[in-house]
Amino acid sequence: MTPKQINILWQTLIVTVVLSLAGVVFWQFVTNQFPFSSLLALRAEDTKLAALLLRSQGRILYILFLFSWLVEIMIVFPFLYAGKRFLEKKYNITLPLQK
């Protein structure tokens, strides 16, 4: 891969990570489930409510994390495939994952 392609790959990875973190913050803002709301619930008498809040936040963050990795794989895979084809043409070799 050329340095320009590597630079584009790094920029894509950075943008994907930043967007996934922004998505987590936005989702918590929309659903009013900031981390401090769980801490406030822990101070309340009802510990079942606190446990429920913590579990729901964990599920949401886990789903968003998996979704961000899925999007990242969908963005990065074409670059990896293009790099594989470039190496095959330049060095006249056959790499795995052929059709």
C-alpha cells in the first residue's frame, strides 16, 4: 500500500472511533441515561432500580460498541482488499481469500 492509502486508512479508523464515541454520548443524551444518573440512583433507597439502570446502560453501550465495530469493518475491508490486489499485481503473487 502506498503511504497515501495508509494515511487514508488511519484517518478512516480515527473518524470511525470518534463517531462511535459521539454516538454513545448522543444516545445517552437522548435517553437521559448519563453515568451520573446511575450514581444518583445508587444513592436512592431502591437498589433494584439502580441495578436495572446499570444493566440497561451496559446493554446499550455493548450494542453500540458492536455496531461501531461492524461499521468499521465495513469501511476498512475495501481498503484491505484493495491492498491485497495491489500486492498481487505488483509482486505477481497469489494471496489467500481468493474468490
